[in-house]
Amino acid sequence: MAPADGNDNPPEVIYGLHAVREALRAGVRPLQRLLVLATDRQFGEIVRLAKERHIPIHVEPRAAFDRFVPAGHHQGIIGLVAAKAYAEPDDIISSAQAQGQIPLLVLLDGVEDPHNLGAILRTAEASGVQGVFIPERRAVGLTSVVAKASAGAVDYMPVGRVANLTRLIERLQGAGLWVYALDADAPKVYTALDLRGPVALVFGGEGKGVRPGVREACDEAARIPMVGRVGSLNVSASAAVMLYEVLRQRGVGMAGKR
């Protein structure tokens, strides 16, 4: 297993049964994921605490633990510390619907590169997004590399982590938001979308894009025109194009900083 936040900045870890158990009980240091050798009785209480706090649990071979803790005193359990605590999804949605605001949310379907996530958070904060959602699995979390790449935006942008993006999309639609996916094969160009009302934008991971099931749950999809030989933009560049199209349509910041 590769380091969770890229090779250029190893993640901060806590390890050992007692240290990880107390970190989970205290809840002061947010954990982005938990690595265990097994989920048997020895680790039962810790696994239960992690599940209660919606922390992803990964069963890994001993070699993976030895890479994180070369001294070998990990006792078969490691917690990877997040750069900041995740926000509750309900709180993000409520805040986005506060009086005087037009909801603008971002959903990321499997972004795995920490530099991409950091760049998206930076653009999201600059463009007035009220919150970003990421899946619990098969996606990078709020690591130290993400925090650095965001140039400080991670401290201001609420990030929620959800088990199922499709269910989240249904919740947002039920709350009155239009949900649009960016899809390179969509017939409609992104500028044809009406982004003036409450919207959530869905961006796919590197290489694979938005998964079909997530795409089907959205109200509509659109593409960014490509006239060169490259088939698509980097996900962070695509997010920037889309988010500033929202500002353009809403007339926000056109005459100066809002």
C-alpha cells in the first residue's frame, strides 16, 4: 500500500492499540483512515469506534504496516491522521441553504491525487462554494499534501465525507438542488447549463471520470469543449472552468470582489 497522501510528504501516523484507541475515544485528532491486520476480537473495540465515527477501515498485510512504522512496534494497527476534521454533511447542506445564499456545492467522485484535491479546494474557496463532498473509499482524504496544495483553503472550506455519493445526490435533489455532472461524452456544452439557481457539480476521478451509476443519478451532464488532441482537462482545471462559469452566470464579482 502506498502512502495515503503521496510520496513527497509521508502522512502523520499514530500506532499501537492503546494510542489508536485513545485517539478514537478523544476525537481530538481526526483520523482519515484506520489500517488493521484483522478485524478479530483483538481489534474489535477499535474497529467498532472507527465505524461509529465513519472512519474507513482497511485490512492490510504486515508489510504495509512495516512501511509506515519501520521499527515494527505498531501492534497491527495504524491510524492515519487527517489535516483537519471532516464536516458533517447535514451541516454543510444547512449552511448552503442559509438565507441570502444560493447553494453551490461540489461532489468529487474518486479523486485520488492529493494535489488535485488541494487545487480544487483552493478554487472552490475562491469561487464561493459552501462545501465539498468526497467518498469514504477509493479517494484521497484530507492529508498534509492536500492541505499544502490548497494554499490554506482547506482551513476555510468545509469538506464532508459520505459512504454513498448516489444517495447524497438524491438528498440534494430532494433539498431543491440541481445536480450536474461533468462528462466528456455529454452532448451538451457546459455553458448551456442554467447555473444561476441552487446547484451541485459532480467531477470524476483521474482517468475514469464520473462513474456510470453516479452519472445516472444526476439531473444532467455537460462537457467542456476540447479542440486539441488531448481528450480532457485535468479534474482540477475542469472544476475551475465550471465554477467560474457559475460566477459568470450569477453575475458575482463581475464588478469587483463580492
